[in-house]
Amino acid sequence: MTLARPLFAALALAVALPAAAADLSAPRMGAWGFDLSGRDPATPASEDFFRHANGVYLDGLEIPADRSSFGAFDMLRELSAQRMRAVLERAVADPAPSEDRARLAILYRNYMDEARIAELGAKPIEPGLEEIRRTRTHREIARLMGRSAKGFGGSVFSAAIFDDARNPQAYAVYLGQAGLNLPDRDYYLEPRFERQRAEYQAYVERLLTLAGWPDPGASADAILAFETKIAKASWTNAQRRNRDRTYNPATPRELARLAPGFPWSDYLEGAGLSRVPRLILREQEAFPEIAKIFAETPLATLKAYMALSLTDEAAPYIAPAFDNANFDFRGKVLTGQQEQQPRWKRAVALVDDQLGEALGRDYVAAYFPPESKALMESLVADIKAAMRRRIEGVSWMGAETRARALEKMSKFSVMIGYPEVWRDYSGLRMTPGDLFGDVSRAREWDWNRLVTRLDRPVDRREWSMTPATVNAYYSSTRNVIVFPAGILQPPFFDPKADMAINYGAIGGVIGHEITHGFDDQGRKSDGDGRLNDWWTPQDAERFKAESAKLGAQYSGFEALPGVFIKGDLTMGENIADLGGILLALDGYRASLKGAPAPVIDGLTGDQRVFYGWAQVWRTKLRDDRARQQLTTGPHSPPQARVNLPVRNIDAFHEAFGVKPGDAMHLPEDQRARIW
């Protein structure tokens, strides 16, 4: 019996039990950190390493009906959700809760109170719908679009507040293209998404009917035509990755001259940004055409679009008819998910989204031991040292660029587990029996928090993920890597596991995030986080040539019949995966301090590092979910994340005896030598 299958069964059973009965302990992977019984002995590592490392496990893995994918990440997310649920139920039971715990308890109870939600029906959104009905001009619509930044609703442009990429000590307002209610412009334009377009049109009609909007069928036709025009004007996701092209400062007056068809002053007033003297435009070349489309669209269509956007976004928080319609389209049609998740899971996700640090403080106290943080700090130090050695030794880089790269590495910082300073939620009001109002107030509170700090220095201690999140990230403007407590569990991280597995798993993730600072876009920021060109032209061209080798490999990978990975869209993540594995291997070897690596169950240290990486990507996706990821996402599918980077690594060929003629073999002159 494998370790993986009982873990899956336990998690599947746990969701049906009260939180008190759930197993909240961390999973274990085999006797020393790797699930040997999950391997496929019939598939040699030299033919398909992903299948070799995970095949038997994947053969026995069934995607739960309430999921569109399942695997290592999802199992940890199940565990994290169970733990957050336990924290929330303790808050609900607390007779004298703190202010934050009271907020947690109210929001959680409100989401779980299905009877109250059903009783209210569509009443929570009726004031918003009535306001849309009363609009008489395009200017009034633009003002409502601006207000959507701090609440519910749609807009043809998006506003956000981030660190200024060229002045990372300050915040800036970024404006971007928006307006699409399908996942990507391709869904409107490519023949292979014809079914999804038809289903979307039916969904729009269904929602507008539920909302009592007049002539919902004709409105659905008009909305789809309107959004299709915007899709044609919009940049692709690959184009939007280019940090040089998406940094275009402008004053409000300059913006009005660039895209005169849109009432910018009304939009900015609605968003609370009327006094902002400078904006940064992302997809600048798309602005004039989208503004023109807005100006030429009849008011009736814009009003129907706004009603649809409000209703679609609010659906999970109002009457079951809306919620069910939303899941039938966004869950079943777009991702292939068969059943809606249990309500408690969605309640936990909402609380984590709106009050994540209030929830995270108790989560960390209960489930993140100090020794885990200490070991992570040691691992990060090893991987950072490995990256410095890589920079010092890489053959294609000249002395000037190398010095700047080492300077950037010297300024790298790391945050592990949880923030140093917890977010203060003072002033955020939660009201019993008012779920939609709670979410509305939380969104407005957060937007106002961002707007009011525009004149203040950037808070470099702030996190962009909550502590319970099963993920990690690199911030180019802050030059920091961040690892929430949620991901620091097996199979990613286990203090009791063989260290080769830890290096291959969480070490690979650490290396992945560090490499993001030197991928095709992260490399454009210096050690202080400032977007500027610090590379010599010759070194930049050599970097691009090596990256192109990697991109071609991914672009040739057929993930679904007739559907290939977009190598230009996934380039940054692919470079980071390759760098992550290389740094993990370097870090492990250095940790041995010259001693030979132990052999465990016949496996060498190098082999176990590669197994550690492969194990964290053992995942299945439903076809519709995979199709959406391949269209919109920056990450390659699991099999590619394992097989494609290791083919570029000499040590992989040596560790598993990969020879010319083997499927995993890649000739040395075709291997990408980036980091």
C-alpha cells in the first residue's frame, strides 16, 4: 500500500466530517520523504521521468468531483483549508473574541448561513442594479466603472496600486486593459473555444433573467459582441509580460489626449483617484481602440454589460440560483469541475481572501513551528550561495554584467512563514446576516487603504500572499522572495525527510523564486528593485539566445491534442524551473561539505534531488482546466515542468544514464545554458 493513496483517502473523507474530527497533521511521504511505491518501474527515467517518478500514483489518483485538478499542491490546500476551518470554528466558539476574531467569526458564519442568503434573494444587488438603470450618459457609466475598483462591477479599464517599477520606494497607480468576462481574448477569437462562447452567451442570458434585466436574450447578444470587439483590441498575455512595454507614465491630461473616447476624469473620480497627478499605462497601444469601442457602444449595451458584471461577480454571495448559475458556467464549463465545493471550503477561502492576516496569525501560532522557519532560513542561505556561484561561473556573462548581478544577489532578502507586522483591520466592519455587505465593505476598505498610502513610502514588510497560502513568490520591485507557512509542509518541506528530497522539493522552489530575479523579465530590475537596463548589449543578446533554446522546447510540447504550450507566455516560469533544479542540486552537493552522498534504497543523492522535484508536480488536470491554463497561465503543465527542464541538465543525464536515442536525451549543443 502506498503512502500517497491513504493520504488521498484521508483527505477525501475529512471534508465530510466536522473540523474537530479532521486529521490536521502534516502528511508524510514514504519512509524518508519520497513515495517509492508511486513510481512506475515499467517506465525508465530515461524515457519519461515524470511518468517514472509518479506513474503508479497518478494511475490511482482520481480528481475529486469538486476539483478541476488534484495533486501535491491541492492536497496541501485541502490540509490548509481544514486547519483554517479549525481556527475559524474556534473563533466562532470564543465567548470573548478579540476584534479580529470577531470579524473572522462573523464573516465565516455569514457565508455558512445559507437560509439567510436564500431569504435575501437578489435584494443585496438591487441597489446596484437600480443605479445602473438610472444612468443616462456614458460619463455616468465611466464613473461606475471607476467605482468597481473598490467593490463590485465591470470596467473596460482596470486600476491597481503597486510599487512604482522605476521608483520602487513609492507607490503608483497602474491602468490596464480590462472588460473581458471570459478568461482570455482567445476565448472570443479562436474557433476551438466556440462551445465556451455559446455557453457564455447562455450564461449571460440566464444571469440577466435572474436579475430581472429587460430583454436578456438580446442583451446577451450585444454583450458578447461588445466584449469580442474589446478582445480584438486587447494585447495577448505574452505581450503583457514585457515589463519595458507596460511601463508608460502619463498625466491624466495626456491620457485623455491618447484615448479621447473614454471619460477619464469621471472614471478616476469614481475610483477615488481624481487627485493623482501621474499614472502608469500598461497596454498603452490598446487604450485608444478600447476607448473608441466604449464611445461607440450604445448606452443600453453598456448598462447591460455593467448589470451582467455586477451579477456575475456577486453571484457567489447571493441567492442560490445565482450561485448555481455561476458554478455551472465558471466551474463546469470552463474548468470541467463536476460538483461545487462544500460550502465550508468556500467560506474558508473567502475569509482567507478578505481577512487573511487576521486568520493567518492564529493559523501560524497553531501550525507553523519555529524550527521549520530556522531550517528554511538555512536552506535559503545555501541556495542563495549556489546562485552566487552560478553567476560567478556562467560562461556567457561578461565582467560588467556579472558585477551588477552579484550586487543584486547581495541585496536579495527573504521572508518566511508570516509577516513581521500583521495587517491592522481597524475600521473594517462586519455585520451579522449581511454577507454581500461584508464583502463589499472589505473590498472598499482595502481599496481605500491602498489609495490613502499613495503619498507614503512603500511598506517593504508587507506580504502579497496570506500565511496559509500554498505557494511562494518573488517581488522584482522589492527584490525579495516570500514563502508562506502553508507551503512549508510535505511533499515540499519536511524537517524529518532526507535532505536531498528537501533540496529537490522546497530547495527547487527557493531556487525557482531566486531565478525569477534573473529570468527574462525579472532580470530587468536591479538590486534595488528599479526597472532599468543594467546589462551590456552583448550579454543581453547571449541571454536571449540561450532562453530561445528553452522557449523552442516548450513551444514544441503538445499538452493536449493539437494544443501546445505557449513558450513566450511561460518563458519566465520555465527559466525559473530550470534554474530552481540546478540551484537545488548545487545546494545539496555543497551541503555535503565534501562527504559522499548517502545511498538510500539504491538511489544516489543526485537522483533523490531530481525525485524530490518530480514528486511536488504529481498532479492531474481535467482537460478544460488544462486548456484554460495553456491559454491564460504563465505556468507549463506538470509533465512539462518535470521533463523539459531536466533534459537541459547534464547531471540528470549522468544520474539516470540517459543516452542518445532515449526520449529524455537532449544533445549537449541544444541544452539551454542560462543559469
